[in-house]
Amino acid sequence: MSGRILVVDDIDANVRLLKAKLEVEYFDVITADNGPDAIALARKAIPDLILLDVMMPGMDGYEVCRKLKDDPRTRHIPVVMVTALDQQENRVEGLQSGADDFLAKPIDDVALFARVRSLLRLKIVMDELRQREASGRALGAINDLLPDAAQEDTPARIMILEDDEHQGQRLSEKLGGDYIHVLTCDPREASERLRTERFDLFIVNLAARGFDGLRLCARIRSDEKGRLMPILALVNGDNRERTVRALDIGVNDILPRPVDKNELVARVHTQLKQKKYVDTLRQSLDASFEMSITDQLTGLHNRRFMKARLDDALARAARGIEPASVMIADVDFFKPVNDTYGHDAGDRVLQELAVRLKANMRAIDVVCRYGGEEFVVVMPGSDDIAALQAAERLRIAVAAEPFALGQNQRSIDITISAGVAQIRAGEDNEAALKRADHALYRAKQDGRNRVVMDEQSIAKTASGQ
Ligand SMILES: [Mg+2]
């Protein structure tokens, strides 16, 4: 694993020692010997990780960390505080200033590289999400007005797996807070519930005698659903080997036992904050994906999505798996609606038509707004006779009830014309749409408010092929 690491320490010998160690492992190392320089360099070079000395003249490590975490440009960079004073208060203060972890001087190489690898792995996942989100924004598919469920104040759900109930209770009491705690001593129950319910954090005692916590963590990580589940592991303070193994397996954070209440609270807080951020990114990605395949006015699928689904249907038809048909429907005399009642009224008609389309098509049919007042339905599994019946059902449903032009406004009669074609093996989606479109043209020619089947489909039906 490689990456760019910023080393910050006011003592030159410390900087050189860390730099040498990291370069042996092929990390790209940049350095600073004071707080302001470190912040400027972090903004400019955007390292993957920062190793930050706590005790520095002028601006100390806590302040540097707070400034980095307050700045959107550097907020996502993991910070490991390097402290000579391995005191509980310093650790808590560091965590509260936003540090992701701690290392005590003199730095133990094994612990150093385990931490670095663990934080870099997490950062790779985060960078990927951030990048996809940024491109979504650039494409205009994501904006700040999107619903942001992660901002909602639902209490975090935390699963605690401890050796015995008494220990679990004590941990839960120390943790306190506005969280929902689910306590268990059964590793099978824990992994089952983690798989099937929503949890924001999993706290597991790796020193437990009753179960193999490391194995459980490894299994959670290898499962698709547990890949991003934050895990905080409790390890006996002196068990360095287990700490390193846990980090290598993909545990997010380690808390030494005996558990200090403040450190527990601070580390849990850090993990939950991180989880919230990941959830926000993923939700806006989901929303941008949804938007990219949705027609904004009607909520139906858009043309891009329809083409992809039509290609699927064509491929299945070509392989003889199942027939498929396509329908193009168009609102009769739509322009006069806009001209007479205004575009808002026209939009209402299209929205209502979308509702009737959805109501009259099957769940597996792909209903799309093709553009303007034109709609396309891809009907997997339907031959032309079934498609014709479906189109006729829709035509009747549209003509049967007038369309309201808005609340307390008048209603008008609307009709549609539709063309239907069964997809033929070997043709592309343009050809299939063209045949349906040609049938639609004939429906218009023949007087509108009617459904016409593609001529070639009719020929096939007539000859009984
Ligand atoms: Mg110092």
C-alpha cells in the first residue's frame, strides 16, 4: 500500500526518523516543523494521512488538528496524533479535537504501520465515495437540496458483544449517551443481527474467552453488507499483537482495556461521525443515480433508462428466452392544451397520464417519458397480442375520465394514440422503436384515440407464424 504522508514535528531528528521509516515502506513523505506550515502544506498537497506531533511551540497539535478538521479541503484527511505523554487526558483532548488516532513516543514500528495501513484503507474507500459524489455534483445530478436522511436525528444504534452480561452492562453504562444499545454475549446473534438490522457501530471485546472476536470481525468484513460497518474493538492494553491483527483485519479503531469512560465516549463519537458522513455520501449517490434515470416532471423513467431496458429485452428476445413488445403512446391534440390553458396545465396532464400509465401497466413493464408528450412502455414477456390488449386497456383508461388541470380548476377530455410492435430477434432498439412509431403514425392518421399494431406484426399474426 502506498500513499503520501505528512509528518509534522518541531524536532528535526523526530521528523527524519519517521520519514526514514516510512520511506522504507515506499510511502511518499512530506514534512513540516510547525503548525501553520503543516496546515498550509496539507491544503496544498492533500496528503493521505498526517502524523502530527502534539507538543509544538506556538500552535500545538490539538489546534492544528482542529483547524484541519474545520476546513472542508482537509477535513477528510486522517490525523494520527503523536504524543510523548501517553496520558488519558491527552488522548481524549486529541480525539475531541478530531484526531483519528494516537501513537505514543517512542513510536513502535509495528503499531505505526498497522495504524497507517488501517487508516489508508479506510481513506481509499472514502475517496472513492467522495469522488463519485463530486462527479455527481459536477453533472448537476446532486445538489444541496437533496433529502439528507443522515442529518435526521435518529439515535445511533450500537451493538455490543461482550464476554458476559455484567461486563456488557458496565460498558453500556460508561458509554451512556443518546444511543440505542443492543447488548449480547452470543457471537452468532451478533453477526446475524448485524447482517439483518441497521447498526451504526459494532463494539466487540477481542479479549473475550467465550468466542473468537477476531474471527468474527474477519467474517463481518468479508460480507458485502458488513464491509463498511464501523467496528471498535476492545483489546487488553498490553496485547500489541492482537491490536495489529485487528487493524489488519479491518477493525476501524482499537480501545485499550481497562476501558476509560472518556476515551470510549470520544472514540465512539468519532466512529459515529465518520459513519454519518459515509451514509450522507452514499445517500446522495443513490439519489443522483435515481435522478439520472428519472424524468423529473412525471417521476417515470427517462429515455436513457428505457433504452438500456429495451436492449435487455432485445437480447432476451434474440436468444429466444421470451418475447417482448414496445409501445409508443402520444397525447392527442396536446399543443392546443398548452396554448389554451398554459404550460402548467399541460404539465398536469402529463403527470396525470403518468399515473394512469403506471396504474394500467404491470410492475415489470418499463414505463418512460420519451420526450414531450410521448411515452414509451417496454413490455418484457409480452407478445404483440398481449401488448395490443395492454395498450387498448390504457387507451380506455385515459379516455374514460377527464383530466383535472389543477385544484379547483376545470377538467378536460384527453385521449391518446398508441403504436405497438413486437421486438424481433436481431433488430436493434432503434428499429423496434421505429416500427412502433410507424404504427403510432397510422393511429394518428386513422383518426386518433386508437391503438395500431405494427404491420409486420399483423402479417406475422395473420400467417400464424
Ligand atoms: Mg514536539
